[in-house]
Amino acid sequence: MTFPLQEIRRLLAPDTALLGSVVGLEGTLARVATERGAVMARFLDVLAIGDRVLLRNGLATRAPVARKSYPV
């Protein structure tokens, strides 16, 4: 059994992080293209158009990228 407040919080703001790409910057807000459509999110890191970001709790942070690639 879950508490009603936790259930409402889960319905309003799911905990899953979205992966997206920055398509526009406006002050401290970034417009990010995701699989669910365009989203406006705040950012703390220095971002540029084209950067891949993770959206979590309304904040956009740089997404981890592979540092090495191995031939297959």
C-alpha cells in the first residue's frame, strides 16, 4: 500500500530521466527536444545548441558520453 501523497507525486512528476538534445537557449532556460516533444528546462552547466542532456526534476545536465569506442 502506498501513501496518497507519494502516489500523486509519482503521477505528476515521474522519476524517469529523459534524454534530449538542446535546440535553443533563452537566458537560464534551455529548449530541449525529447521523445515526448520540446521541453523548457533550467540548466546550471554551460550548454550549447546540439549538446545531449539528461532531464531530471526540471533540470538539464550534460548526458554522459562514451570516451572510448572499440571496433567490432
